[in-house]
Amino acid sequence: MSPDSVLHMLQRVLKRAGLPRIRFHDLRHTFATMALQNGVDVKTVSSMLGHYSAGFTLDTYAHVTTDAQLKAAQTAYAALQNQLDRRN
């Protein structure tokens, strides 16, 4: 099966579903972003994408890991605040 055939099949499926046209690369990027946002470790995502290193994946998807770091910091803050409130 040629890459063009697969692309045409994808476009037909999207059209039937009433979805906009997208490229396979867009699907790949969406997968990586959603996987990282949902706690899949970067090494696993990197391997699934065929990246040569997890560092490359981190550089490419830094916006996702930055959001995760903010969420982790907020969670830690809330846990600490909860402990302090219990003491008072």
C-alpha cells in the first residue's frame, strides 16, 4: 500500500466523520502531546515516535512538560497547605 493510498483513505474517513482535513504528522503530534499530558513517561513516548533520544522529545514537546511541571507544583503546594491547615 502506498503512502498516498493511506493518505486518501484517511481523508475519506475524516470527510465521512465531518472532521477537518489533517496530516498524519498532525495526528502524530496530537498523540505525543496527549500521551505526555496523561502521564505516559517521555522515554516511552520517545520510543513510540522513533525519536533518537528522549531529550529530543522533551525539546520538541517542552510546552507539554512545562504545563505538567506547573500542575505538579500546584499539587505539591495544595498538599503542603493542607498539612499546614491541619496543624492550626
